[in-house]
Amino acid sequence: MIRTTRPPSVYSTDSDPLTFVMRPPESETEAARRVRLEKEAESKRISDEIDEQLRIEREKLKKSKEDVKLLLLGQAESGKSTLQKQFQLMYNPASLERERLSWRTVVYLNVARSIKRILDTLEAYDDTFEAGAPGESEGDGAESASGSPSGGSILHSNYSGSSQSHLPRSKSATPATEFQRQIANLRLRLGPLVAAETGLGDRLSGGVTVSGSGKGSVYVRSGWQTRTILGCRHGRASIDSRNAELNVDELVKDELVQDVAKMLDASKDDIQELWEHPTVRRMIAGRKLRLEEWAEFFLSNIVRVAEPGYVPTVDDILHARIQTMGVAEHTFDVDLHGKSVTWHLFDVGGARGQRHSWIPYFDDANAIIFVAPISAFDQYLEEDPRINRIDDSLQLFTQICSHRLLKNVHLVLFLNKTDVLQAKLTTGVKVSKYITSYGDRPNQYEPVVAYFRAHFLNVHKKNNENKRVLYTHLTNVTDTLATQSIIANVRDSIFRGYLKSAALV
């Protein structure tokens, strides 16, 4: 074997300036050497941590490109937040269980607000109401003035104004009846509970109001279950439903909630008496008193809700009503044919004053579920009582379908609150009274649904240059079994569309 002598390298440690500078002095003591080695080890540890963090961030970025971003859009009170709860119940029920007690405050607020609504309406009629009295007609509150809705209407609708905002006082000068005395006594006994409504609302919202929202509306920020209820003033703007935690031990010590719970327990018989009072029942039957479906649900279950130690059921949580402020992100791991895909579900505030906050989320959205409450044909916006809610939904849907950033987004339409629609039609509420373009069509469920569905499909057809498919579902999102079956179908259709957009199939 031939042996040669290798010439000195220009990169030899003997001539490397950096190595020369960093070389320890020949006089280094053992103690100094230990200190130097410890510093070098710490520097290496920090460097390795930075490298690892960069690696994790690269992996997150790579994975995020595979995530599905789903927007829930629609006007306020359409059922978006209830649908979000159904996603949570289906894909991470443990997270809903952890926040269960926080919903007790919302249920108590709903009860107090419903009682206040009843008492205020009774007071506007001097605590008396006789069905069929002169000047009283079905459907419009006390006023039945017709007019024109605001410009840009898609449906021809009659403007009836707010059903509760401008109720006239009765002109009757007759002496107080026994019913009036009963209601006066109930108002006195329920006064403390009604007064607690403001405190409950402030506890949930932190005293924050939203411009362009209805009078007296209560809005909550994302993460209110931990931040607002427990008094924490910081936190993320998103909720990772896979790891959400709630300190139950702190929550049950909330003095305000405990005081309201005691009031409810003490006054449950009075609440039940008010709810079942003949005057109240006549006003509901005559449509002079209109309550949302959640109000009727909790008042009908007041004995259970007022029990000491009450904990909301899943059904209670689905019916509980609190309005979202801004955009709340909920994260779920969804199994799609054996592969776990992270879904980012964005639940947005639907009040008119909040819709501008939707636009930043349009850019990278994969899918949209637009929720339209077709039971709202006889209702008007709280923010603008000139505008019929069905017409507002159609105008909003037009904006979504025509938005340039959403031309290729997978689109799903939920025609929601079909159970409420059916109940209204059964009691004889006439669609043509509020939607004049409905004409003399049958006032029955199937024709009414077909009429509204055709209008939404027509909006999509006029704004569908890319030949996008619109998936339409008739829904009642408080019905867990039916809604979760629909969610599974939506999940599969979104996944197929997502794969096509990624050119994978």
C-alpha cells in the first residue's frame, strides 16, 4: 500500500481564526473549564430548542394546508351557534361536558329575560287582554300598520314593525279584575328575579355592547365560558375543543349565579302560575305576546330548571340562547375515512353591526354553511324593524353567493327551524299576510317550504358562474339525531369538494 503525507488543509484547526479565538487559554483552571462547558451546553440546549420549534412550526404549516376551514354564516338568531354545539357534541362531547355548568348562567338569563318580556307586554295592555276585542287582529302585535320594507327587497313583504316595541296601552277604564290583581301580585313577587337579568347579562358580556344590535341584546366573546364566568380577562380568541378546560370548582362559587338559583327555587311556583295564567295564554294565542322557542322551552321546564343544584342537560345547552360577538373559532379532529383531519369551524356574529368582521375569513375558507331560519317570515330585524327577516336572509345569501373570494367555496344551505315553521302554520299564521308575493298559495308546510327554497335556489343560480353545486337541507338544529345525520352527510360532501379543489381526485 502506498502511503502519502497529507498536506495541511487551509481549514485546519491550527489556522482557523474562529477556532483560535474560541480556544480556551492554556492557563484555564479546572473550575473555569467546568463553567465554560456548562455555558456551552446551555447554548447548545437553547439552539436545539430553537431548531425543534422551527421544525414544529414547519410541520404545523404543512399540516394546516390539509386542514378544513368551515364558516357558519347567517343572520342573528338563525341557529348558527346551536349548529356549532351539535358539531362539538358529535366530534368532541367531552369538551361540552367540561363547560356544562357555565351554561347555567345563560339558562338563568333566558328565564329572567322571558319573564320580563311577559310582564312588560302585560303592562302595555294594563294586565288584561280579551281575545277578539275590537281592533285586535291576528299576527302583528298591537299594530297592524302596513308599509313598505326597505329598498332592495327580494320578497314582497308587509312591514308590520316590531311585534313588541310599540304596544299601546289599553284604553279600558274598567276596575281591576281578579286576573289583573293576580298579575300585579306576581309582578311584585317576581321583581327581584327580573331585576337580576341585568346583572346576569353583564356577567356574561362584561358590560360590552355591539353597535347596530337590537336594544338590550347580550353578546359574549369567544371563550366566555372560562374568561367571563370565572372573571378571567385574558385568553385566546379561539377555542380548541379538543383540549378546552373549565374549572368547575371556581364556577360553582359564583355568588350572583347562586343568588339567582335561590330566587328561582323560591319563585318557581309564581313563574309557573304566570306562564299558565289565562291572560298570558290568551295573549300568546292572539299573537300579542311572541316568545322565542327557547323561552317557551325553559318556561315549560321551569320546575326542573329551578331545582337546587341544577345542571343543564345537553338539550338545555342546545336551547340556551346567547349571541356571539365577533368570530369564534372552534377546532375539532374529524375522522374522514380513516384519516384524522383538523377542522376549524368559525361561528360568526350575525347582527348587522358585526357582519363586516366576516370578510377576513373568506380568503382561505374551504366551505360555508349558510343558516336561514325560514320560520321567521312573520318577524322583523331587531336592528331595523322595517326589514322582514326572510328578506334579510335572502339579501345576505346574495352577498355570499356573489362575493369574489367565495366563488369556489363549497356551499351548503340549511333552511332551519322547520319545526317552528310547522307550528306557526298549524296555528293558522298566514304567510301571505307577511310575504305578499306568496299570494293565494296553500298555507301548508310543503308549499311554503318549496316557495322559500325556490327563492334561495334562484339567488344561487343567478350568482353561479363557476357552476358550483348548492347542497340544501331542511333542518331543526335542536334535534340532535336528525342534525348529526345531516352533519355526517355535509362532512362527506365537504371532504369530496376539498379533495377536488386540491386536485387529489
